Amino acid sequence: MPSFSAKVYEQMNWTRKREHETAIEQILKNPESFFSLVPADHLIGNPEPIFREIKEEEAVAWKKQFGGE
């Protein structure tokens, strides 16, 4: 879901960088690096829902359409 990460970066008020793509590897190699991922004075953007609520009618229709036999 490509739009998911774009929304997260927008809400975090971050510009996507290469080191973000390898953050898990960096943390596994050096657990202390976790504490430097976000600077102490960083201000996040406006939080808002990333996913919309799925209505019961939609779930039923999708189950019928894609559920198979």
C-alpha cells in the first residue's frame, strides 16, 4: 500500500530518506540507534486517520464478490 507510507511520512513531518528504508537493519546492528531516529525537538504534523472505516455493507459485498465458493 504505497499511499500508506506517504501518509505516515506526511504526518510525521519527515522527508523520506534512504536510511529510513534500512532502519530495522540499523537498529538490529546497533539497538541504541533507535533513540536517534527522531530528534528530541522534532515536531510532527497533524495526526489524522490513515485508513477509513469499512462499513458492514462493504464487507458483505466484498465477501460476496471475492469470497469464492
